[in-house]
Amino acid sequence: MTFLIILVLIVAFFIGMSLWTRKLTADGQKRVPQLGDIIPVNGGSIHYVERGDPSNQTIVMIHGLTGQLQHFTYALVDILTDDYHVIAVDRPGCGYSTRDSANLGRLPEQGRMIQELLDAKGITDAILVGHSLGGAVSLAMALDQPEKVRALALLAPLTHKLPSTPQVFKPLEIRTEWLRSLIGNTLAVPLAAKTAPHTLGVVFAPEPAPADFLDRAGGALGLRPSAYITGSQDVLGIEASIETQMARYGGLTVPGGILYGTQDAILPPRTQGDPMAQFGLSNERIDGAGHMILITKPDTCAAFIRRIAEAARAKPKAV
């Protein structure tokens, strides 16, 4: 009898968490509606926002782990739109993009899916602006199809294997798909809602997170099962593909540079940025800034992107 009571309580708990998750999901999608268009690609679909004159140099913006394209529309897109053709994408499985399976979280697969979007739009000379995990995806694209990438302007990018997953992202280290789905559809979203202030504090440190992050920067879209599931797949996808990518950096032919905050608490500039100088990428720093420089220092990031674009214009395109 005691066992049955415990079982009923457990089932009731998970049902309650599931209902709470559905409410938070609906609220998040209402707070952060779809901004752009969606194009189907092999393995899913890519949601993107497009601004500026298509006759100008194209800049493609790729966000980081558990993020969405609103990290760029928060400020950077508007700053650059007058002079560039800007496309910000939701990485496969993030925001309003989709992906069909966990193995598509590997870096080359994410790059391939984004490149398929660009191919569909006839873009063959993009400057890739990748933040954090988006930097690793940008590097994958530059390695796999260098003839289609004009330059790399990487903001606090992941470039090398980390000793371990940053503590704030440890809850994403779930290796079993069914368990990942169970947690995503019950526990993860309510817990994420409760711990959001702490999580944002860690990710933005030492700078404060903006008060409007959940709305203007799309953070409320993280309060969905798909966000947790995709984030977990991404963590394992990085683990499965980053070392192979590192071994290929010697063949990197696309020019560009890296910009970091000196106080980045998520990806250490010394181990993630400095080693890329030997592969031809310049290395710059913002004193006192943290990991989320695309939001906290958009003018500095925009100036950096402009410098990369101007330098690339004077060089032959990679072949």
C-alpha cells in the first residue's frame, strides 16, 4: 500500500511539472514570437531574420549555446544594417529552427545546415559572426566550405576542447535521449525559470545582465523543452566533434579575428583565443568585459566586425 501511494505521488508530481512546463512554454512563445522566415534544409529548418540591402556585403550571425537570434537583434543587427546585408539565424534546434536528430548537434552538421540556408539564398561570400558555440560552428563552415566564407569575426568563440563543461551548463550533460526528453518535458523548464537570475548572473559576469533579457534578447524562449533538449544535444555534439575540428585548424584559409572580454567567465580567452593566432586570426580584447559582449558591448563588437570586413575586402577570397 505504501509503495502504491509513493508511486501515485511520483506520477502526480511529474504530471504537475509537465503542466507547468506547458504553461511556461506557451508564455515564452507569446513573449518572444517568431521574428523572421523559416527555410527547410536537410535535417530540419532554419529560422532567420534578414535586414539591410542584399547588394551590400553579407554578414551572417550565429549565436551560442542555449541562445537564439535575438541575442543579435538586441542591438548588433540594427547597428550594422545601414552598411551591410545582415542575416541572424537560430542555430538548428534553437529558437524557431528545428533539427531532426541528436547527431545534428555536431559542429559540421550545424554548419552544413546553416550553409544550406545561405546556398538557398544565393549567398557565397558571407562574413560569419559567431558568438561562443556559434564561433565553433562558424569555424566548421570555414573549414568545410572556405570558398563560401569571406571572413570570420568571432565573438568570445569556443575554439578548443574545454577541460569540462562550464558549471552553469552541467545540467545539460545528459547522455541518454529518453532521459533528456523526460527531464526536458518535466523538470528542466520550471527549474530554469526559478534559477534564471543566477544563471544569467554567471553567464554575464562580471557585467550585469540587462533587465529586458528575457523579452528583448529572447531569453524566454529558453523556457521550453526543446531548448533544454537541444542544449543537451549541443553539449554532447561539441564533445564528439571539437577535437577533430581542432586537428584541422592548420588548414584554415579564411581570414579574420577574435574578440574577447578580458573577464570572460565562460570561455577563457587565454586558452580559447590566443592559440588561434597561429592559424591567422587576429586577437583583440575588451578590458573588463565578460562573455556576453554582443549584448553588453555592441558598439565595440560592431566596430570589430567592420574592421574584419574592411580587411577582408582588401584580400583575395579563400579558395
